[in-house]
Amino acid sequence: MVSSSAKEVFIQGITTSGKAFRPSDWAERLAGVMSSFRPGGAQPGSHLSYSPWCIPTSIGGIKVVIVNRELREHEPMAWDFCMNFAKDNDLQIAEACRVPD
């Protein structure tokens, strides 16, 4: 699964058999569900932006959700939700870190 030293986990919108995961907005939906999990907890209006611990993006034309290890440290059940989402939907997971532009 995921090592305890991983700083970020990339949940990729590709199944282990190589098929694109549907619906096409799955990454935004998952990150939207996680929007209230953030440093300092949920604040009024925080549901209007993504959590810095769970960010949807696209890499090489593939939808990806980047889940930061800090989510696991602060909200273990939210971390488990993300990891189980990937497992239940047979999505590829990679341990990596973003490199600034």
C-alpha cells in the first residue's frame, strides 16, 4: 500500500488494468468531500476551496488527487477514506512529491 515515509500520495485516475476512471470529475468530487479537512479545521466558507492536504490536478492528461501525509496525521479517518476510495475503485497510487514550477 503506502509507506509511512511518503510525503504525498498521488491517486491517479487510471485503474490497475489501465482504463480511465469515470466520471471525469472524480478528482474534483473527492477533493470537494475533503475540503473541510485543513490546518486549523473547517472555517466558515472553507467548503468553497480545496484543502491544502487534498488537491485535484492533472498530470500528463491524467486526473490525479494529491493527498498530503499531514492529512493522515491530523485526520486519520479522512486519510483512510481517500486510500479506501482508491482501493475500492482499483485506482493506481504512487508515492511522490510535487516539485515547484
